[in-house]
Amino acid sequence: MHERLQVIVFASQKGGVGKTTLTANLGVAAEMAGDGPAVLIDTDPQGSLAAWWNAREAETPALAPTTLNELPAKLQALGEAGFRYAFLDTPPAITDAIRAVVKRADFVLIPVKASPHDLRAVGRTVEIAQDEGKSFAFVVTQAKSNALLTVQAMAALSEHGVVSPSVMHDRVDYAASMTDGRTVQETDGRSRSASEMAELWEFVKGKMNESTKARKAKVA
Amino acid sequence: MKKPAALSSGLVAIKGSAAPAHDMPTRSASLAPTPGPDPEGGLQPLNFRVGAEFRREFKTYAAAHDLKLNELLRRSFEAYRKQHGD
């Protein structure tokens, strides 16, 4: 019997917080950690994740084309095909369509920049995850090193939910690696960014295992 | 050891063909509307007559560029003033 497909949705009302970069990096991190096969799904009409994947030489993780209408059936088929994790990128918005995608999630990861605007905007994304009864966590993105603002943002966010201890810092290698279809772990596996992504994946995986266990305990 | 996924045709993309979900509402339409400038004293009517051809072209251009008529007029006026250095 194969394991059930676990679906991770990256959602945030704000644009430019690094959703697509995170989706690509974590998809690759899952494969590199031996947790594949992983599949990426791009629901953002901007198509940046799909463009990144097209520019990529490696075949893994896979990318599955879909429409919103087909999404439930597509996820079912991907699970039956043996994929273990699906990573869904979404556009920056709060709409019924985003809600429909979140509905399919096992876990929602909410990237947040450590800025007052981003912190104010995070509430509506959290509401959707909570309305749909989904486990979620925040990850601080594009953080400046040694910035007090990052610590303050993590403290503020922790009042609303779990915050990833692994922070995604503002480094050139995130953007540079994305330009030719790679991720930070693939351009330099010993870089600090690569460590961040490996740690973030372990955190997300751990959180998903916790919620799966909690769900099973509830059923039992 | 991880096992490879069993792939059927159309389940996953092939290189060069990957595309996003086409039925997701566009980003601009889905974001909360941003309030426009609130001119002092609110909007006032400005009535004058123009030729039929100009009227058609003006309205067609505004519609094609997703602009309100008053916004196109305002931008044209700004551009005109800039061009004439005042």
C-alpha cells in the first residue's frame, strides 16, 4: 500500500514574499532529503513556477499541469501514481479560488516578510486556513541578517500560530539559482541558504507528521 | 529508498510545456481594490462637445487600456503640460 499524498499549499495575500521561490526550493529539498517523489503545481496565473521548471534540466521534482476544477481529481491521481508530497504555489490574493486550493491542503505554509505591511496583511490568510481547519505555520522570508525586526516579527507571528525556527534570509543566491531552473541546494549545497531550506523542509515535514498523528488519534 | 512515481500520460508536464492553472482568477482582479485618489471636494462634472470621430477614438482608447474617461483626460492633460514645460 502506498502512502497518502501530502499536500502543502503556499499562501499569502501579499505578493513578493517569496512564495514561488519557497515552493521550488522546498520541492527540491524534499527530493534531496529522500522524501520524494515530489510534485509541484502552479496555480498562479503569472506562471513563474512553471517557467522555472521549464528552464530546469533535472526532471525531479515533477510538475503537474492542472486547472482549479481538475485539482481534486489531479491530486487523487498523483497520489495513486505514488507521489508523496505535492507543493502548490498560489497567486497573492484572498479569493474563493485560493480558499478552494487551501481546502485541498494537509498543511499551509504562510511566507511573511518582516515588515509592518506584511504582518498586517497576514490575518486574512490565517483566517482562510483556520476556516478550513488546516494546520499552518509561518515562515519569515527575505530577512535581513541580525535584524531586530526579524525577531520582533517572529514574536508577533507566534501569537497567531506556529513560526518556523528556520528563517529564509535575503540573499542573492535565492534569485540567482532560480534564474537557471535550480535552487540554493543545487547551486551550492554547503551554503547557508541551502542549510536553511534543508532545515525548513525538516520543520514542515515534522509538523505534517504531527497533524497526521493527531488526525489518526482523533479517528481512533 | 524512494520509489519512482508511476506516470501516465498527461499527469505531469514535459519540459517546455509546463503552464499554470488557466482558470485561476487573475492577480489584478483578485486583489482587494486600491482606493483611487480622492480629489478635494469629490468629482465634478466637466461638459464639452467634441467631434464624433474624436469621441469614438477617445472612448475606444480608454476601453482598450482599461482607463476611465476622466483618467485618460487627466493623464493626457498632465502629458500635455509636461510637454510644454509647465
